[in-house]
Amino acid sequence: MTMIEFPPLERSKTYEAVVHRIQDEIFSGRLRPGDRLPGERQLSEQLGVSRPSVREAVRMLQAMEIVSTSPGTGSSSGLIVTARPSRALTRLLGIHVALSSYDVSEVMKVRVALEVEAVQELANPDRTYDLSAVEEALGRMRDASDDRSLIHDLDTEFHLELARATGNTLLADLMAALRASVRRPMDEAFNDVTSWGAVKLTILEGHEGLFEAISAKDPERAGDLVRRHITGFYDSVQSS
């Protein structure tokens, strides 16, 4: 576990400068996941800023999930640099969707691009992937009731398992963030659907066909199916 010393900041700088300095240390590679930051008092002295500034910076870093507090004593306690980007990505993207910084249709287009990439990789004839979690998610949807919220959860689970199966952590985290960011508007769209039985069947058939194309190692068909599945479903619930 690495412990580094921080050169002083200019006294006129605010808590944001403390955040930027720690981010710079991460970008440089001097701070890595699992490293422990100096305590509040020590960090204040090293950076030449007040303890309240350090305290506010730590709150900001914790909200961004860059650091977390580990209780206890010893080298594994205190403020630890963490590596849990998915929740931070989800929260940030969700806020911007809610504020209309990003339209739902824009999020869906990015989702399509990412998911086409994922399924085409899974269907690559030259590669082998473990699809057991995807198959289990598909089975749960087959056996599910008609509860709309449950179906939405299972639909999300199926698509996230596809992303996770690629082994690409960034892809899986981005997919999770994109799905979560539009959860509220899509829940509303689900609840407004009148012909729910037909919509549920469409979702299930889309998943079945996609899983078959991936299992058959047909990347072109898999990409085309997931594109039509996502855009077709989105169009259908928006027009219901």
C-alpha cells in the first residue's frame, strides 16, 4: 500500500483545488485503488490549506466514490482510494437525464451502439464466452408473472448479463448506468402500455431470438436483432 506526501497548495485555493490535486495524483498513477490518503490533519499540513477545506474535499471525493472510509486502525483503515465507478456513473448520468441534459432518445441511441458491440463480440465465432448467467436471466423471464415492474427488472437483468458476459468491465458499467438513468421514464412508459400481454411477449421473443443468434455464433444477425429489439420496443412503448 502506497503512502505519498503532497506538496503544499497555494493558500488562496479552495477545497476544489484539493479535489483536483488528488485527482491529478490518480491520473499520474501515484495514487491507485487501495492506497490510503493521509489523515485530515496531515493532509491539511501537506497541502497548506485549512482542515475545513480538506474536510469538504473529502466529502466531495466520497460523493464521487473516489475515496471511501474504512473503519478500524492500521494501514487498511482511514480514507482509501476506491474503484467503484458504476454507482457514480449511474448517479451522474441519471441526474443529467432528469435535468434533460440528455434526452432519453439520445441515451437509447448510445445504448444501442454499446449493446450491438457487446452481442457481436459474444457471437464471435473465434471466441468462447460463458453465457450461463444470460441463459438463467432468460429462464427467469420465461417463468415470470405479468407484473410490469418485475418484467422491467428481468429485461434489465438480461441485457446487463449480456454486457457482463463480454468481460469488458467498462462496457458493463456503462450499460448499467445507461439503463438506470432512464429507469423512471421507462417505468412510466411501461405503466402506460395498454396491450401489456403483447408487449411482454415481444420482449421475451426478442430475448429468445437474440440468445439463439449469439449461441449460433452469428454476429451480424445478433447485432441486427438487438438493434431492432431495442429500438422497436422503445418506439412501441412511446407510442402506446
